[in-house]
Amino acid sequence: MTDISIPAGDGGSFSAYVAKPAGGGPAPGLVVIQEIFGVNQVMRDLCDGFAAQGWLAVCPDLFWRQEPGVQITDKTQEEWNRAFALMNGMDQDKAVDDLKATLAWLRQNPDCTGKAGSVGYCLGGRLAFMMAARSDSDANVSYYGVGLDGLVGEAASITKPLLMHIAEKDQFVPAEAREKVLAAVKGNPNVTAHVYPGVDHAFARAGGAHFDAEAAELANGRTAAFFKQHLG
């Protein structure tokens, strides 16, 4: 479990947290995509959890172009305000470029089998959808992605497996936006979308205000089976 540096495609470099499986030998790779709070303890714990399942997990710092090394929590309004400011200041097209650079770094890493996918949460859930549409990532998982209704035109570009976990009562995704997204992906055989009844945004964030153990266990089990099928 360590922080490394990855070169960006347009110059400079960004840090990333890496968690390796204990067993040794090459493993499939996972690009773990941050929420709006940076590569904080929640994201590091997620990477450690994926490594325990046998994946080589890497979480890149996507706020580095604004402020490197952001690690904030969801516990105070001040931190929420800062997180939203960072999200609003992010160039998401460049963030996808950084995710592609992370994917390339993973695939050439001797600890990786060459198979690699992505999994993202919140803002990262949106970026995982963008990775599915814009990259050659082998498989992608989106947890309660925000603003996906603005990306429906890209749904037809998804040619690799995408698994979507959607909160029915997501405070950041109105019902009409959710239905627009579901309608857009319905015709794409590469996309599987699950709606979790009665739960709010970030229902799988352990320790979060809207954590729902039952829904999180179901979603995480589906994610594990999905990656085992497509990356294992």
C-alpha cells in the first residue's frame, strides 16, 4: 500500500494510491475513481478491500491540476463546500485522460496481468461511465454516478461491459434524470443497470450518512462477480 507517481499525457505527473494483493504474482488491475473528497481514507480503504479480493487497485489524484493531495471528509459543511468547488473546477475531459494514463500505467506494470477495468463512486461514477464510453478499459462499474443525464449521447459508444448501481432516492439525481439515463442504456447489451429501492446517494460508503448495509452488500457482491467474470 503506497503512493506512486504517474506521468500525465499532457505533461506533469500526478500521485496515485496503490494497493497490491497479498498473494504475489500478476493480478488484474482496477482503476478506482475518487468521490469529490479526493484520495481520502475512504478511497484508500476501498483500494485495500479490492486488493484483498485479488485485484491490483490504483486510485489516482484527479484534483492535482487544481490542488494536489486533497484528502477531505464528508463530515462538515466546510468540507462539502470545498469538495463541490473542486468538482466544479475540474476539467472532466482531462480527468478522463488522467484515468486513461492510469489504465496504461496499470497494464504495463509487471504486477498486472494486462487486464484492467475501472470502478468509480459519485463523481467517480460519472467518470467510470465516461471511461466505458471513451476508453478501452476491459470492464467498468459506476456507483451512483452524478450528471449522467448529460452523457446519454455517449451511451451508444459503450462497447465493453458496464455495470451501473443507481440509488432510487439519490438526492443529486432527480427521478426524471434517472429515467433518461435508464432509457439511454436500455438498448445497449453491454450495459447492466440496477436501481436500489429506497436508498440515497452514496449508499455504499461505509460510515457515510446514507450507508445502507443491505444495498451495499448486494451492490458490492454484484461488482465482485462482474469483475471476476470480465477481468479474472
